[in-house]
Amino acid sequence: QVQLVESGGGLVQAGGSLTLSCAASGRAFSRFAAGWFRQAGGKEREFVARVGWNDYTYYSDSVKGRFTVSRDDAKNTALLQMNSLTPEDTAVYYCATTDRTQYGSRWTDYDYWGQGTQVTVSS
């Protein structure tokens, strides 16, 4: 059974940084893709970034150049380093993984989800 647990969210001032972690059990991130999504109040869940089993990374335009997605295979953890945060980044952030070998940036591409962690950026 695959379980994902996010951590690292919190309150930060605009311009600050946070690093989110996603610890996996029942799944080796080194063999499967890990994705990050976020959902702000009243809005749809949106793609943020993903890292493939082959270390290929892809970002949404809204976070490109500010966020970095990576894996720590020794800890079986996916990471999302977030810099230059703005109030528009405020959302619940979710980690996800998929059994698929073909996947993209749609939330329906992912099979397993964490419970989410709140990120709040104050102006």
C-alpha cells in the first residue's frame, strides 16, 4: 500500500522560502514519478511540478525559476524547494505519485496522494 506524507508547510512572508517534503512508504520514488499540486480556496487543483523516475523535471509556468523539485532516494522522499514566495502561492500543497509510465500534469494522471500541507504567504 502506497502512502505519502507531506510536511514542511507553514506561514512565511512574501519573498521567503519553504521546503516541502513528501515521505513515501510502499513505493520507491527512484522508480516512479512524483508530482506536486496545489489547491487554493475555491479553486481547482493545479499542477506545480514533477520529477520523473529518470530525474526529468517539469514545472508550471507560474513557478518556473522559483521552485525546484527533486528526490532524495536515500530517504525515499520527494522535495519541493520554494523560493521568492508570493501571496499567490498560498494553497494546500499535495504530493502525488503514479503507477503509470505515461503521465503528465493532470491530477488524474496520479494514483496516490498525500493529505496535503498548508502554505500561507503573507504580504
